[in-house]
Amino acid sequence: MAEKSCQQAMNPYTNLSDIELTEKFNGKDTRAFAEIYERYFAALFSHARRMLQDDAQAGDVVQDTFASLLERMGGQTFEGSLSAYLYVSVRNQIISLMRREKTKTKYLDSLKAYFNSGGNPSDQQLLEKEMYSLIESEISKLPEKMRNIFELSRKAHLSYRQIAQLSMVSEGTVKKQVYYALKILRSRINTKVLLTFMYLLLALNRIWRGLF
């Protein structure tokens, strides 16, 4: 109890109502923003996680929500319920995310269908070469320790135990490094594959139009 009173004395913003915080935020008070973040982050994250079933995406959505809120400081003010505004903002961020994911899935499905149909052999070789270069480029950007362990696993095909002995770390560390490497690569490559695929198809379409 004494500790809580001490914290409140050190940060009087914890005693402010949402209405008072909103007024101070509209007055460009950065401490008000910090209190809003502290007060609502956990609840908004739980809400987003229930909807998305993904911790990383939920965290990104909530961070984007607060980033958008911060951009409003000194600009357009808002009235009404602070909590309602934040929850609606999270909902809108989730809708935007789902739209982007739907578009990404659509084009990745198109890429898969293109390869499955056989396509033009030379075009397929070009796309495969681009994909290989993209993957190698993203692997090279991994942190050194993670990259070394990942390459020993995926390129040298060593077991976790062998990698642990060579790297002088535990098998658990090796597993975690490989897991996080795959997670990073999937996140980076999925988006870039989409962009690369779209660019190559546009380029190939221009070539075909010039030939026929």
C-alpha cells in the first residue's frame, strides 16, 4: 500500500481520469501519452491476441495503434471515450492487417499455381533464381551467431547435438536459434517474394507484349 502511494506521488498522472488524460494529451503533454500507454497496453494486447491468435501480430497491431495516437499529438484532437477510441483503433489496425494478409496470400497462391502449371521453363528458372538469391540475401542479414547455427543445420545438415558441440552451446540454444531464424526469414521473405513476383510478372508481360 505504501509502495503504491509512493508510486502515485512520483507519477501523479496515475491518479488522472481518462477524461483528464485526454485533455492533457490534446495539450501536447507527452507524460499523458506515456500514462495512456502504460494504462492500456496490456488490455489492448490481450484483445488483439484473442482476435489474431498470434502474439507477434498482436504486439505489432498495438504498437501501430499507439504510434498513430502519438502522431495525433499536436495535431487533430479527439473527444469522447479514450478506451473506446483505442479499441476502435486496434480493430481498424487488425482489419488493415487482414486485408494485407489476404492480398499477400492471393499473390503467393498465384505464384504456386504458376509453378504447378509448368509455366514457361525459362520464366520458371528466372523466378527460381530470384527466389534463391532473395533467400541467400536474407540469411546473410541474420545475426552472426544465429546465421552460423542456421547454416550448419540447413546447409551442412548437422544434428542439433553436433551443432551444439561445434558451437560450444547447449542443444536448447541451437533449437531456439534455428526457430528464431526461420521465424525471421518467413516474415521477411513472404513480403519480398510477393513484391519480387509482382515485379517479375510485370517485366515478363512487357517482354511478351514486345514479342507478339
